[in-house]
Amino acid sequence: MIIRVQSPDGIKRIELPETDSYDKFLSLVCEKFGIGRNDSWCLSRSHSQSERLNASLNTRLAKLGLKHGDLLFLLDHHGSGGEETANKDQQSDSSSHINPNNWSTCGPLVEDKVDQEMAKMDGRIHRKRNEQLYMLIDSTTLIDQYPFDSAYLEHLDPPVKFMSFHAYLRKLTGGQSKGKFSSLENLSCHIRPGCRDHPPWPNGICTKCQPNPVTLEIQPYRHVDFVQFENPQLMNTFLDYWRQTSCQRIGIMLGRYAHFNAPGSPPLAIKAVVAVIYEPAQALRITTLYLNNFKVTNSTNL
């Protein structure tokens, strides 16, 4: 019979008689995928480790319930661990609903210095008066362009597809309404707990407990319009590991935000100035990566 084994690297087909032992089957899996017996992996009937195969090495494949054409999954022990983890996630989701009554306990919010500076700027683009329209237009408010004007952004070199974040705020708070009808919606996509018509998630779900559908739209603005490195060798050093090993790697860019006013930049733009790339301890794979006991503390400061 043929049993398919799926891993992040692809699907391998293992052919052997059903009278062979589980030990022989594991040896063929190691040979096909180039892994060792002592590596942190297991075989499961699904993507969850709760259905992994736990049997003695001398057990025949027929007694394991494996049939011709079955699909098994090669999982890493670093991954999530099945129903127990799913139940914990459900409990954490059900207990993490946002309570507006607790917002006042968070303390006053302090905006970044660059945001305070941008809020004081006019942001409008002042143009020279057109001589042909000199007799028709006598008001600078009609001549000046707003920072969210799509026609102005398209004629920049190079053209700007998305306005800056502060230009988007001016668009929301502009006009006669002055942002009266522009408010953030407290959207909750959690599963409603306590439904007794079916087993708890992920074993069951119904229309009463599932969240409302959400339509994704393209964000019309950018929070950061440009990324600048203080030292150009920073990125090359970070990418050298990937170039040599082809393994995924994660890095956290640390630095500051500043006003971006270079020629051709969008109005009220912000740039991120990267001073260093912090690489936490991680287990690397070709298609995945895992962080090793990474904790964010207040001691990480520039």
C-alpha cells in the first residue's frame, strides 16, 4: 500500500506492505525526508498533534488503522499542541473582550514627538497663482491643495499611491463636519462563548456564536512612508545569513520616527530611521521559524 506523508517541504509517498511494522515505516519516513529518529517530529492524522500516532515499534500498520492512500502529517514538536492548546486559546479569547469601562484605567496617552509636530503643520500645498485664472480666482484657499488630494499625489515623481497617515487624518477631520461622523468602531471578531447547541470550538460552531462577517478593504494610507537605515551595512549583515543558509530569520528594527520631507515625498510624511536590528534567539527552518523563550522587557532601550 501507499501512504502519503505531508510536511512543509512537500508530500512524499511511502510504499510498503500493510504487514510491515511501525518501526519500518518510521525508517522509510526518515529516509524520504532526510531526518533522524531523535529529531523533534511526530506523525499525526491531522494538523493537530492531538491525533499523532502513538504505538510501539513492533505494531503492524494494519493494526494502526492505516489504509492504502491515507494521508499523514509530519509535525514539529515546536508547533501548537492540539485540542488542549485550542481550548486554552478559546478561553483566552473569551476572556480578552475589550471592556470600554476599563479604558480610563490605562492612563493618559502620550503621542510621539513627531506626531505632535505634524499636528501643528498646515500640510497644504501652496501653488503659484495661474495667470490665466487670475481674474477668476482671488482666494488662496481655492488655489492651495490639500495633502490628501489624489490628483496632486499622482503627479509626483514617482507617483504616490497612498497618502500619509496625517494626511488621512486631515481628510477625516476636514470639511464642514470637522470629523463629526468619523469614529473608530470597536469591532470584535471573537467567538461568543456559552453556546449549548454544539460542542465548543473548534469541534463545533453555529451562526449564533460565530462572529459577524468582515469585509477587508485596501488601507488608503501608510503609517510609515519611508524606511531609512543609519548604517547601510545593517541590512546587508542581516540578509547575509539568509543568503548563506536559505533559512527564515526574524529581526526587530529599533530606532525612531522623524518627519520625511525629501523632494518628491508625500505631504505630512513620516519616516522610520532604523538604528539597529535586534535578532532574538530563534530556531530556524527553510519555511518556518520559532522564537526561543523571547520576552519583551523595558530594558531594551536605545
